[in-house]
Amino acid sequence: MPKIFNLSKQNTVANQFLAEMRDVEIQHDPMRFRKNLERLGEILAYEISKTLTYEKKKVETPLGESEIMLPVQQPVLATIMRAGLPMHQGMLNIFDRAGNAFLSAYRRHHKDGSFEISLDYVSCPPLLDSVLIISDPMLATGASLEVCLNELLKHGEPSDIHVAVAIAAQDGIDHLLRMHPKVQLWVGAIDEELTAKSYIVPGLGDAGDLAYGSKLQE
């Protein structure tokens, strides 16, 4: 299948959720922003579920037996705190038996305007031969996801790696697929422009702040 699945290319209700997340007026309601991220996570999880390996199982009902195709294994869901938590919850609503991994990564800015990715916390189950799905609302430069994937791979080599994001910049997509060519990317929408400070345009702003309130600036 193609390396990139772009949800905005389809006419679905997911476009409404994305539009509301981008809308500067609706963004004043953090609960609605979080809910839309969660719903987008559910939709992308459903799309990813179509790529899993299935086998036929028998289920006993009160009146007999039914055969149904069920996943052979449950994925491991990973996310980058704090902005990724609503999308992660949406995916967990779908893959309710999944393993879970959490990372704390952020941009540490320098006076010259450059930045580096700091990784402060990692909690992860074994990943050997697993299906890994990592979600994050924004894929800008791809630096955060690259660092986080490098760290996760220390816990074992997954059989498949899926990255799910709400909005991605083309530069970030190119960088991530160059550094991790095994990745299958699932996006709500793709924006072409990055600013000099590596923010996506038109984007939607700071997803973490919109979901959980502004933070102390360094």
C-alpha cells in the first residue's frame, strides 16, 4: 500500500473535525479541541486496523456459533506527551486491548533560534515483532518523531511501524520517511509550508496549549 494515507483526500466527517481544530474561534473551547483530536484518533485507528493480520475464529452465541475474522495480535500504541494524549485515547478506544508506550519530548530552543529535541521520559513494553502505532497531532520538521522512534526501537524491532498525525508538513514527511523508511504514515491533512521557526502553516497552532492550556515559556 502507499506510504502515506491522507484522510483529507476523502469526503468524510473527519474533515469537519479537522476544520474545527483549525478554526481560531472554535479553538477557544479546549474540551472540544481535545474531543476532535480523540475522534480523529479513532478514525485513523480504524483505517490502520484494515492493515492488520486477521484469522478466522469461532464465537459462541446463546443460539450457536458464529465465525468471524479477528486480529492475530493487538498493537502497541505510543504517543508523545502532552499534546498526543487525546489522539492516543481515541486510538485506545478502538484498540482497547493494546499495549501502551509514552514519551516526553519537547523542543529546547536556543538563543539563535535553533532548537534540539529533549527526551525526558520513556515508558514502553517490549516491541519485538509488534505492530507499533505512534500518534502525535503535528508533524512539522519530523525531528521529534525521529528521536522518539529511535528511542522506541531500543525496546525491540517491530514488524510494522505506523505513524498517525492530525496535520503534517511535507518537509516533515520527507524527513521522517528518509530516516525511517519502514514507517507507514497516516495523516488527517498535509500542509506545504513551514515557517522559519518550524511551525506548520496554515496548521492550527500549538496543539498542546489548545488542548491543555498555555505553558510557562523558557
